[in-house]
Amino acid sequence: KKTTTAKKAAPAPTAEGFAVDVSVEQFKESIVRNLNTTLGTDVEKASDKAWWGATAAAVNELVFSRLSQTQKTHLNKDTRAVHYLSLEFLMGRLMGNNLQSLGLFENAAQALKELGHEITDLAEEEPDMALGNGGLGRLAACFIDSLASLNYPAIGYGIHYEHGLFRQTIQQGRQIERPDSWREYGNPWEICRPESTQEVPLFGYVETVFENDGSLRKVWHPGSVIKGVPWDIPIVGYKGTTVNILRLWESRASEFFDWDAFNAGAYKDAQGEQNLAETVSKVLYPNDETEAGKQLRLVQQYFFCACSLKDIMRRYKRAHGNDFSKYAEQIVIQLNDTHPTVAIPELMRVFMDEEGLNWEDAWAICQNAFAYTNHTLLPEALEKWPVYLFERVLPRHLEIIYEINRRFLDEVEAQWPGDDAKKIKLSLIEEGAQRMIRMGNLCVVGSYKVNGVAAVHSELVKSDLFPEFYEMWPEKFVNVTNGVTPRRWLKACNPRLSSLISETIGSDWPGQLDKLVALKPYADKPAFQKKYMQAKRENKLELVNTIRELTGVEVSPDAIFDVLIKRLHEYKRQHLNLLHILALYRRLLENPNMDFHPMVFLFGAKAAPGYKLAKEIIYAINKVADRINNDPRIKDKLKVVFLPNYRVSLAEKLIPAADLSEQISTAGYEASGTGNMKMALNGALTMGTMDGANIEIAEEAGEENMFIFGLSVDEVKETKAKGYNPWDYYYGNPEIKAVLDWLDTDYFTPGEPGALSAIKRSLLDGGDPYLVLADFESYSEAHKRANEMYKDQKAWAKSAILNTAQMGKFTSDRSIEDYVERIWSLKKCDVK
Ligand code: TH1
């Protein structure tokens, strides 16, 4: 009998607006089953942590099949892929994002509700994966999200740190660092792949072997070998067909090495090596934009580059054997800042010493395989390694770098005959008492593209950082403005605004953020303004509770929420905000009935543990907060809150509740910024300088919908060239003098006069390198405009809506398409 196979009914679209094939009932069944079989508990006695674990396991059942499907497809099609090498991936929590990407968030929430749990509460059980410091690491996380969402073959490579960025507590106003133990109780999102373990040589010496045919061969005899074990984290693309991986390497002692030392009777040495091996991936260096120059950091960099290149080579050979002519066609390796630069000489070494290629062929491949992203112009962030360290740790790589340099300086000679000054400036080696390797120069020489991260920054890379390189190779230099994933930074973190947007203009904006412009006509509509401001208010109410729980401070949702969240650094000028708060406080004390809408100033910031002044600024913020928050005279018109342990999951609570977004770096110093994009997208108005991506945000949102202040990049340069003197501002502006002198008293630190003087000293005796005093008055005026405008809720709502509507450019999907077009030349690869 002939049977007609009925067409399977299309799965019902979920609240996310796209189809998945898991019902609430099925999800419930999966959670309960995983509670039993994966977590070894049951519905009666399971803890919240176990419920979270079971939900994660239920998600994984859907993710892993898609992961292997993606890997099969990529292998079969043998597509060109990008390999994103980064020492940092600041992933945060993964549950919400994975559920959103699968279109399952609503169903999962309903399933949990029916099982007696709130998904938002369970989500709090997940520790942040904080394997990064700040913007650079979070950018890497947004980029791998977008790569998967756009169906590009891509893999992220990094280090599986046992401890991510330290946990910050505040004791008596001071930052205390505690270790971060994100994996203490296991991590459901990662899969160990011991079969792909790699060995990494270190130390030792190089032997020159004279072959019979008269040629030379270099043999590196390492003094030590460590193992790299990969952990894979599936990266689920939005709408869930492509699942790429983030592969993180964990260091282990190599059995093979212990043996040598053990036989030699040097058991203690073997132990020592064991310690080194296990130290390599122990902890993330907590320095944002400062180069520490420590041997262990260099070993970390080489360790993960060597493991990753071996992994890339293994996959390449599976398809192409020993024919390397297709290497640069199939493989692009993106260097996230100079931290993975050592990958360049490492690939040269592998091609020449292990695969037998000659210099010219090896170099041609390398130069077409690497591309480099510069993220900062700050001199203290530009990596330089002492030659002696390379000599000790990577002797063969030092030889290769010398040879790259020798050939490169010949090119410089050809371009500028006889110009030794040019050679001194461009050389990969900085001469001096301590000879140093300039990693930025090595990157530019070894890469086929170099990009900055915002329009103004990319111009400065060409004009100020690498002008001669730009003259030699103008076509190498491109811009790719940063972006953020709207899935995490609007859809998941701000469900109220997201629902309102979807009800108003449809639900396809998370994958096509340009569509937000459809909100523009609503900016004037009172009914929409009301709903928009209602969503903001509810977000603020939620934050009010969080603030109370975390700090005990009571704030009003009627106040303006002013948010400054980023790493603590002088160039980001948290102290400019603090001085202005002191000025407001003074004005209120002098005139308690001053025309002023109440404000809450919210800070979140970690300081690098060795950065003294940054820690003093945190202390000052906390001491000033104590005094102001407990001063009845100002009748709650001013509150200052320092939220401890700022991290991705805290950002997700602050950003949807922000009214004002503080982006107040000295112009020319913040390469791009990405928090600026997240807050504008969520309807905060930017209080900002014309720096980094703020400039492009102003182009999109309109300057009238922001509060722009301060010196421009050119004016900063002029001011410095003319000889800036902060004392002129101190004596010229009585308010500046008063607030700075206040810091010398014991007003904020009873019994301890001068406890906050470090800030004043850095601004006056220290020369105020970031022009805080020069921008103070303009900043204060901008704040007056903001405060005035807030009283007109309709005008404010309109500007806020226009910000959301016009942030389409800043999706990381657009950044990725720019990389594809300008640098990577990838093709989309659909996964069925
Ligand atoms: C940041 C930049 O400061 C920021 O402006 C930019 O938006 C972000 O990168 C992403 O492009 C940087 N973070 C680091 C971290 C280290 C070294 C240099 C930079 S630049 C460790």
C-alpha cells in the first residue's frame, strides 16, 4: 500500500519570532532528565545551582548536534576561515545568550516557571567567564558571536585561564583583589579535547647544522616542553545554525619532559618544570593597556600561539597534505593587538625548520596570512620585549626576528637611501642600554593589513603611530570601527525595551540592526515616548534594588542615572567626573535650593593592582560617596555609588538603566570605546568628548542628541604643544581651586587630612597629562545642559529614542562585514 509521507508541520515560531523545534513540554522533560542523569539529583532536592546546571545541559543537547554539523560542513566544503588569536575573551555568562540564539529563551523561561523557578534567578548562579580585562576582550567575544551569527567559518583561540580577572571587593573604600574561580564547580559550556593536545617547546639553544650540500640547517634543542590541552566552547550563532568554537588552551606538564630531568637525578628540577608548565595558564594578567614585560607573559603568548598554529596546521594538512601553496588562501590569522605577535616568527620557524621551506616561500605565506588590529596609541601599552628574554625563552625566534629585520631594513634603505634616522626609528629592534624588540613594528612588517578600531583612531595610527610604515605601504592601513552584539547588549539585557521595539517595528532587528531606524518616526509620538520612558523607569527600579543589595545605598529612580563604567585609567578621567561631583556638592551646600534635578552618579571600575593612582581614585570616589550620601543638608539631591566588582553581568544591569553615558576620555586617547555604543543603543544620552567612536556616534545620533564637550584631538595636541600649565586653571577658576583644595582637608577622611591628595598632586605637580583641568569648565557646562534638558521629559525621551533608532551602525555584525570586505575575504557557509 502506497503511503504519502505527510509533510512535517513547520515548527511554531516562538516569541523570539523564529522557529525552533523544542516545545515547553520537551524542554521541561529535558531539564528534569538532566537533573537526574547529568547532575545526579532530583526535583525534590536540587539546589538552584543544580537547576541551572540541568538547564545548561538541556541547552547543550541542542548545541552539540549543531556543533558537529557545523564542523562537518566546514570540513567538507574546505572553506577559508578566520582564526582570531586573542589573549583575552571576556565572555560573561552564556546561558541567556545561547537560549536567545536558539530562539528558546521564552520557552525555557516558561518551562522553568512550570517547574517552580525563575530563569532570571537561576541565571545568577552562573559565574562570569571573565577571561579578559575590558574592551579588547569583550570585543573579541562580540566578534565571535557575530561571526557565527553571519555563518562565517571562524575559530577563536585563546588561553584557558584557571583564574580570570580578579574579583574586586571594597574594604574601607579601598580595592582589594580576590582570585576569580570561575571553574571551581565545573563549567557546563566547555568540552575538553585531549585528542588535540599539542606540545610546546621552550628555552634551550639553537644548533647550526652544516649539511653535506653546504647549506645550513637550524635545530632548536628546547630545554623544556609543555603540553597544551584544548577546551572548546561552542559559540551559537543567532538563530542557531552555525555553531563555531572558541578553543582555549590549558597548560600541563609534559610527561616526556619530566622523564629527562628525573633520569638525570634532578627530581627537584623536574618539579620546577612541572610548576612552570602549570603556571602558564594559571592567571590572566590584570593590566589593561599596560605592558608588564614579565617572562611568564611572554611564555603565555608563545604557548597559545604555538598551540593554535599547530592546530591550524593539523587541519590544513588534513585537506592539503604538505602542499602549502594554498595556506594563505585558506587561512587568515587575525592578531588581536600585538599580544599574539610571536605567531609570526613561529609560523616562519614551522615552515622552515619543520616543513623544509626556504625563507622566501615561508615569508610570502606569512605575509599573506597575518593581519593585525591595533587597539591603542598609549605608549605604555605598546609591547616591547627585552632581547635577552627572547634569547632565553625563544632563541630560535630571536634569530628569525633578526633575519626579518635585516631584510626589512634593506627595504627601508631602498625607500630612503642613506637615511639612518629612518632605520633607527623603524627597526624591529630598539637599540639602547637594554635592547628591545618592538612588537608593533614586527606586526606591521609581517601582516598584509593593519587596522585601527574607529575612524579617528585609524587616522592617528597612520599619522602619529606608524607614519613611515604608512608611507611605505599605504594600502596596508584600513579602518574597521568596533561594534557590539545587539543580541547580548539589547535583546538579552533589556527585555523591556526589546519587546517594545519588536511590537513597534517587528522582531528582525537583532540580526539587522539598521532596522532600528524605523523607530525614528516614533520619537515624537507621546504614546511611544511614554512606553519608552516607562521601560527605562522599570529598568531603573530594578537597578535601585541591585544598588541597595550591593551597597546598602538607597537611590531614587526619579533621579538622573549617570553611569561611568570602564577600567580605571587616568586617560578615561574618572577623576574629572569626581571633581565635577565635588563642584556640584559645593554648589548645593552653598545654595540648597539651586535649580537642579537630582542625580545619582554610578561608577564601576577595576584598577590594575599595581596602578597606584588608579587605586587612589577608587578610594577617593568611595570616600566622597560616603560623605555626600550621608549629608542631610543636600536632601538626597546627589548620590554617589561605587558598585564593586564591575564585570559583564553587572554591565548588563547598569546599561539598560542609564540615562547619561559618561564617555569623557581626553580626545585622542580612547581608540574607540564600546561601552559608549552599548549605552546609546539602550537609550542613554552621551556626555562625551570628541574621541574614538564617540565621533561616529555623534554622526549617527546627531550632536543635538548628545552632550559634547571638551578639547578636540587637534586642540589637545595644540594645547600640549604650547606648553600646558594646569596651575593656570587652578588659579584661574575659583571652583577648581576650591574642589582641589578640599581634597587636602580631612572633610572626606575625618582625622586623616591629605588622604585624598594624590589626585591633586597628579593634576598640579604631575602636570595633568590628560588635561583634566583644561576640560573641567566645558564638562561642567555640558552637565548643566543635560540637567536642564532632563526636566523636559518629552525632549529627553525624543533624544533617547533617536539614539536607539540610530545606533544600527554599531552592531558587531557590521564590523565583521567590514573585516570580511576589507581584510578577510571570507564566504558565508550555510549549515543545514
Ligand atoms: C581597548 C581600547 O582602549 C578601547 O578604546 C577599545 O574600544 C577596545 O580596546 C577594543 O578595541 C584596549 N584594551 C587593551 C588591553 C590591553 C592592551 C591594549 C588595549 S587597547 C591589555
